Amino acid sequence: MSHITATTGVRQARKQKTRQALLDAALGLLEEQSLSSLGLREVTRAVGITPTAFYRHFRDTADLGVALVEEALGSLHGTIRTTLATTGDSEERIAGTVELIAALVRDFPAHVRFVAREQHGGVRAVRDAIAAQLEQFAREVAEELEGQPETAGWRPDDVLMLAGLYVDHMVMTASAFLAAGQDAEARDEVALRARRRMRLIVIGSRHWLD
């Protein structure tokens, strides 16, 4: 029995390794093209497996794209929720949020580029997956904002709207950092503009009930 268990474990590990190799290869190929133009054979050739073997891991390239969305955004929920909804000085929150976005773009440019391109791309399943992730971010941030003094007396839908503004701003800022590339001066300008815009959101929220 232990031999069977060990064999099954090895097989599962190999399958997971091949699945991750497909995701990594697709992400690399998507640096220069959109998902709708990505060929299944391109991906399998890069990994060194047959096209038939691809279907052991994904239904099609759209299914692979949805998995990339989860890989790119799924692990960020706790981080974004904590950063955007943290209590304390609003300037600290603003600075922390912009620094978080800059770090994400710096450390995971391929993932950020993929999401930015496919958010309005030609593969509906992937567009829907990205939209669902962003909506979840907004709901999670709204849950935290509901307990803070700045939203006291607000209706739940207004709090969700504010959370959505923060999330939308993050997406826009990430795209701007991507466009700035390695130009330090351009990146500083993006950061400055992002902080000013977030400050405007904060100031506006303080007067919403007026």
C-alpha cells in the first residue's frame, strides 16, 4: 500500500510540475501577444510535450488563461485588503498603497502585463475571471472600510463604491508603472500622480455625506 501511495505522489508531483511549466511558458509567450492569438502548439512546444498532453491539465487556452489570472491575482487578496483598509494616517495608507503597486510591477511584470492586457481582451472567460477578482477585492476592502470612522453613517453600497474607486485606481496605477518601464524619473512621476489622485479620493470621501 505504501508503494502505491508513493507512486501516486510522484505522479501527482510530475503532473503539477508540467502544469506549472505550461503556465510559465504561456506567460512568457504572452509578453509579446494576446491570449486570443496564442496557439496551443506554441505552448506545448515550449514545454516539450505533445498537444494531446496539454488536455490533461487544461481544457483549452482560455482555461489556461483563467489559471493565470488566479496565479496573478489570487494570492494578493490579503495584502491589498490590509494595505487599503489599514487604520491610521491617510498619508501612510496612500504611500503604502502606491509602494505596494510599484513593488508588484517590479517583481511580477509579466503577470501584471497579462492582467492589464487581458482585462479588456478578446477571451471572455479571462475577462470575466479578472472582473470577478477585482470585484472580490472591492468587497473585501469594503468590509474593512465599514468599520472605520471615515465611513460612519454610510450606506453599504456607498462604501462598496469607495472601495471600488481604490481598486480601480490601483489597476490604473499598475498600468502606468508598466508603461514607465525602467525610467526612474517616469516611475517617480507615476508615483507622485498616483498619490495625489488617491489623496483626492480620500478628501472627497470625507465630504460624501455633506
